[in-house]
Amino acid sequence: MIQILNVSLGERSYPIHIGCGLLSDAALIQPYLKQKKAVVVSNTTVAPLYLATLTETLGQAGVAVQPVILPDGEEYKNWATLNLIFDALLASHCERSTPLIALGGGVIGDMGGFAAACYQRGMPFIQVPTTLLSQVDSSVGGKTAINHPLGKNMIGAFYQPCLVLADLNTLDTLPRRELAAGLAEVIKYGLIGDPEFFAWLENHLDALLACDKTALAYAVARSCANKAAVVAADEREAGERALLNLGHTFGHAIETGLGYGQWLHGEAVAAGTLIAAELSVRLGWLTADEARRIEGLLSRAELPVRAPPLGVERYLELMRHDKKVADGQLRLVLLQGIGRAAVTDTASEGDISAAIAARCD
Ligand code: NAD
Ligand code: GLY
């Protein structure tokens, strides 16, 4: 069964298809291909697994594939790798209306999307996410970016895809550590605004870790529905969308501080979420019992519950690059309960430091 959700953004609205075997369904993608050629951006891990299937499907739709295969890893999410995409687009005479399809996880989706936004000022962009994290989060909402040595996702653009195809069968080959990393972002939706979903996750976590397709279909669809609602209300993060960054201010500091690719994005978000929970308890926003419940679920999801010992000063320095900083003032997403997140600039540096120190190894 295929579930179809819509991201409502006026003339830039687009569908998200979620189901098994979508990579082989030519009818789903054909309406979005206006040329006889499409570029598929993927990497050295995902291409050997899924590029042949996608190429055959596009062939049935009368479309030839120009592959662009990038090195695999967060450490390659940078200018040099982005330029490889531009080199290939120019060398193969791609036009403004040539579709660019990102086949892979969030790194490929973020870089492919940024390339699509920039090449000839914008080409049609299709997301085919193949990790749990990219199916529930990064393929939806139009944030595209590369990393800078001084800060994560610092160079980028808002650029919406015209179609998202989340084929749950691709998750069969995903390493368990990557599946767990995706669960960090799934749990995030429960914490931000969907307490019923959080409770559902407590009851179905084992099925998700076992890659049960019924449970995955429900979790991916409910996550995407949560994200689509937030993006439709606040596409460019003037307000509410910042809540989707729960745990990310601390998490991005972990990723940048350790060096990209050391901790997975979802792992850093999990540890960051628990620093945010700790700070919320210190401010009297969250009860200690609620914080323990959050730690219990993240721990069962095989995610790190302690942050790496970068030193409090280093955390604070890295966090000053956060995109929510406004007029030099740090703003954080904290929890007022399970299912109730809020942005605040009222936490003192002393409380923030104490929360970081309490959750670091
Ligand atoms: P990733 O793209 O690095 O993929 C994880 C690993 O799994 C990689 O080695 C990849 O090659 C491999 N892989 C992908 N699909 C596979 C499959 N089906 N079978 C086997 N291996 C597979 O990481 P990710 O967790 O998907 O994405 C993380 C990135 O997403 C980060 O850069 C993060 O900043 C970004 N992100 C962006 C947004 C957004 O809104 N744009 C949101 C969240 C995260
Ligand atoms: N992952 C945060 C956002 O899409 O806004």
C-alpha cells in the first residue's frame, strides 16, 4: 500500500509517496520528468544497491540516466564535492529543465538539492531518500546545504523538491546503527508536538528496530505528516519551524567539534536532545520523570545518551554559530513537557553550562 501526503506550499506544493517497491514504479515518477534525460546523484554505497533499479524504471519512462556518483560520508558534504556535481552537469550539457534526482541519505539529498537550487538558478529536483533519517526528515521541507569547517549546514538554500519517493524496501540494507540514527529524528516529532506518537513509539520500538514494514510505514508517514504541517506553516523558519531543531544546537556542536563523520547526525541529535531535556528540568519546565522517560526511549533505540567531552567552553563557542542566534543572542529549543517544545532565549549561560557538564562523559 502506498501512502501519499502533501506538503502544502501553494505553487511549490508536492507529494510524498511512502511505500514498498516505489523505486520500480515508473508511473509515479514519469509525470515529473519533462526531458529524455535525468541526472541521478548518489554515492559509492547506495549506487551499487539501487541505481540499476532506478535506471531501469526511468528507462521504462523513456528517460536515460546520467549518474553522478560521489564519495560517501558526512566529511564529503562540502564545496569540493558539490563542485563535482556542477562539473558533471556542465560536462553532460544539462539544461535548466533537466531533472536532478537525489538517490541516497540526507547527505546526498542536502547536496543534490543545493546543486539543483544553484545550477542555472534552479532545476527540477526529486528526492529518493534511502535512509530512515532522510525519509522522515531531510527529504521533506526544502532545506539544502553543505557544511563549513566552522559550522554544520552553514552554506545552503531553501529549495523544495517537486516529489519525494520514500521506498521502505531500501531500509532492508541500511546498517542498524543508521536505522537507530533515524529513530532520533522520529522520536523528535513525538517530543516536539505529538505526545500520542511518543507513546506509540514506546510501544513499537522493537518492531521498528526489527525493520517491520507495517511499523516503519506508520512511523515514516506520521513523522512526515508532522514535518509537512510545520513546513507548510513556516517554510523559511521565521518561527515555528525552529522547533524541528530540538537537540540540534547541541548536536551540531558535537558533529562540528568531533569532526564531521565521527558521530552520526542522529546520534548527535539524541545526545543533544538529552542536554536540552536536562536544561529544561533545571529551568523547571520539564519533570525529572519526563526526562527519564525520554532517556529511556533514546537508550532503547540504541542511541548515545551521554555527550562527548569536548569541554563546556568549546560547546559554547561552537553553539555561537547556530542559525537560531539572533542579534548575538543564543536561542534554544527546550521542552515544557513531552509533546510541548518552545524556543527560548531566557536560559542563562550558567544553566546552559551546567546542563552540558551534567550530560557529558
Ligand atoms: P547519510 O546520508 O550519510 O547516510 C548514512 C549512511 O547510510 C551513508 O553511508 C549512506 O551511504 C548509507 N546508506 C544510505 N542509504 C542506504 C541504504 N538503503 N542501504 C545501505 N546503506 C545506505 O546520513 P543520513 O542520516 O541519511 O543524513 C544525515 C544528513 O542529513 C546530515 O548531513 C544532516 O545534516 C542532514 N539533515 C538534513 C535535514 C534537512 O532538513 N535538510 C534534516 C535532518 C538531517
Ligand atoms: N530538520 C530541521 C528542518 O527541516 O527544519
